[in-house]
Amino acid sequence: MVKEKILKEYKFKSNGLPIKVRILMKKGNISPVYDIKLPALKSGTKIMLNHVIEEIVEELKLNSKELTNQKETSKIKESIEQEIKRKLRILFPQETEEKINFLTGAIMPKTMGLGPIEHLINDNLLEEIVIRSNKPLWVYHREFGWLRTNIIISEQKIYDYAALIARQVGRQISTLDPLLDAHMLNGDRINAVLSPVSSFGNTITIRKFRRTPWTITELISNNTIPINLAAQLWLLIQYEMSIIVSGGTASGKTTMLNTLLSFAPPNQRILSIEETRELQLPEYLFWDSLVVKEPNPEGKGEVSMQDLLVNSLRMRPDRIVVGEVRRSEEARTLFEALHTGHSVYSTIHADTSEQTLNRLMSEPINIPESMVSGVPIILVMIRDRRKGIRRVFEFSEVVPTAIGGKSGVRSNILWRWRPRKDIFKEEGISQRVYDDLKLHTGLSDEEIKKDLQEKEVILEWMVRNKIFDNRRVGNIFKEYYENKEELLVQIKNNSKKLLKGF
């Protein structure tokens, strides 16, 4: 019997180093193995590099203020990289600049980075990295799911990495404060748990986020959302209807919320409030981000989501975004903001529209039914782990009811995804959303129909011409709000000037 079978092989660059990955199914293993190979170095070269690493680490004295500033950290990394190259040129005077760059790439992750974890972070096919003490790391691969790796990291090293990341985000982690949930400077989310809270030793979980935000055209192109539903959501967001995006863990809730907000007119102010920064809105939007502040070791200086929500109402926002609703205080303030005339957007963990309503009205959130009806739209995301895809699962409206003299709410599903054929089907007729739209805008049925057709034409043209970049997509939306008729004429003529300009 074959001892191992290669399921996939590929290469990528990490800090300038060529990395080779093999996905193997080994005899006796239950799951495949993620086998990563770094370029081999001679023993003498390793010794000299370790000497350089020791010198750099000794010289590296950064304060937390510098580490929490993305721009300053980039400058520091650049200066360290130049210092490493200077030392290497002295140690290896005969080597080419290409080899010096290669050796620098081998050293950098061991000075300011996370060692071998850096290479996993740079593999674009990985979504999640789990680091456990003295055990093989596990990774979540887009194609193969969970895989055990051939990398093992000591408990002390995991502690060092967690402490480094905590300093970079202005936080602390120790045996007295053993939990850390934060975002790294590159945008990835980290959760660290130290022993003895973690029974099997220090643990770090890194959820990787895309370096450039998804655009609606990309989501349409890969069938995450149908083009006609995207046009409807564009219309509803344009006219400031509030939306809750729900779904399970890693179903794409935040990605969808990011993408939908790109439909907002660029001259409206958006304020986002989060416990840990996840939203990444396009630069062309008028957007400010607020993030909670943990208390210091003396228990002082805390700024909660509740504090930020109350304060945000004094900042004259047009739209308020809450990264995720978890507790009653956040939800109540959010719904109060809604009733003061603001458009609100948020995410919540729930697998269907009905579950979303139940979660909002049950403990610990416990929002009264009369307030829940204030959010007219629920968009549910789903992750099909068997196929490795994410889809809009349901698009529903929240409809107030009155049964036996008692008021309530229910969901009316307008669209639903059919997993067997991977298609989207219109389920029902709107009983609220479009009536509300006509009431508040004065639009007629014919005007709404025409508007939706125009939006579909624009989106279809963008997808056909592969306009996926955030800047280009943003320019099209900006042009739409400033000069819609001219934009439609250019699209109809498939203007080369338009394509060149965007």
C-alpha cells in the first residue's frame, strides 16, 4: 500500500522566500497533512544567521506606542530590514544582492514577526490557523478544510507571540489576564488563551481576513449573491433602509456587510462601532471607525460599546454600523438610534430569518417585539462546508403582525438559496419593504422597476468587464450618484473612455 498520496502541490512567496506546500494523505492518518517546506540552509549559514538574529533582537527596543501605529511599525520594519542587510553584506561579502534578500527574508519573521506562523499567514489558501502548545498546528484550507501541519511550536514561544501581538494592539495578556481577542496590524483577527484557562497549554487562533475588501461585483461573479437581488439591496440601502446580516460562524456576515455599505452615497457619514475592528469599508466613503477600549490593570479607562453608541448619536451620522450585536445594552441603544431616524446596520449569529428574530427577542438580547419591527430587512448568510462556498441563504422582510389583539413580528422570505442546484429563487411577494419605500420616497411602482433595471444594467456591465477593484467600483458608484444618466449612456455604448477611466 502507498505510504502517502499527494492530494495537491503548490508554491507561494513569503517574505521573499519560495515556499512549497504539499497536501498529503499519509497511511494511518485520519485527515490529510499540510506539509510546508522552507528553503534549506547550510548549517554554517544557519549559525551566522542566528548570530544576526540575536544582535537584532538585542537592538530592538520598541515602545508600545510605536508598535500600535501601523505607519510607524512599517517604518521600523523597513529600518530593521536595512540593518539586517547591512550585517549580512559584512558576513557574506561575496554573495549577490538576490541571495542577501533571500537571507533577509529568512531572518525577518524571527525578529519582528511570528516565526514560521508568518509563512502560514502568507498562504492565501488558508483561512484559519490554530497554534497549540507542543502539538502540530492546524490550519483551515479553502479546498480541504481542517489540516494538521508539520509545524510544532513550544508553549513559551506561543506566550511570546501572544504578548508581542498584544503589545502591537495596545493590550496586555498574562496569567492574570489570560484572554486576548484583537485584530493584528495586518487586519487578521487573533484570539489567544493562556494556561491554565486553556487546559492543554497556551493557544492562539488566527482568523485571516482578505487584504483587500471584497466588492459586490466579485460576490456576484462567484455566485454568492444573484445580480437582481444585489440591485434590490442597492436600492434599499440608497434610500436608507436598515439591515441586519445574520449567519453562522465564518459564513461571510462581515464581508457582506462591508460590501453592502459600498452602495451608500459617498456624501453620507457612516460611523462604525466594534469590539474588535473587522469592518474595512472602501476609502471613497465618508467613514469613521470607533473601537471599544479595555480597562487598564487598575480597572480604569474602559470605553464600552454602549458608551460609543451613545456618543455616536452626537456625531451627526447618517448611518450607524454595529459590528455585532451580542448583548441587550448594545441592541437597545442600536434600536433607539433607529427610532431617532438613523439607518442602522449590524450582524448577529443566527442561521435563518426566524432564528434571527428569536435571538433578538430572547435572552440575553431581549428586545421588545415593538422595537424589533424597526429593522425591516434580514439578510442571512450560509457557509456550505461540503462544497466550500458561501451564499446568501435568505433575504427576508420583518412584518408586524396582530393576532388576537396581540402585536408581534414574523419574517416574510422573499429570496432563498437552493443548495442542490446552487441557484436562488424568489419565494414570496413583499408585504412591507416596498410599501415603506414608496411611503418615504414617493416613488411609484414603475419608477422602482425602472430604477432596479438601471442598477442591474450597471452591475451586469461591471461584472462583464471584470471591474472588481474597490477603487474602480467606488468610482462607478460615485459617478452613478453624481451623473446617472451620462453613466447609463456610456455603459449602453460600452464606452472605451469609461472602461479606461475606471
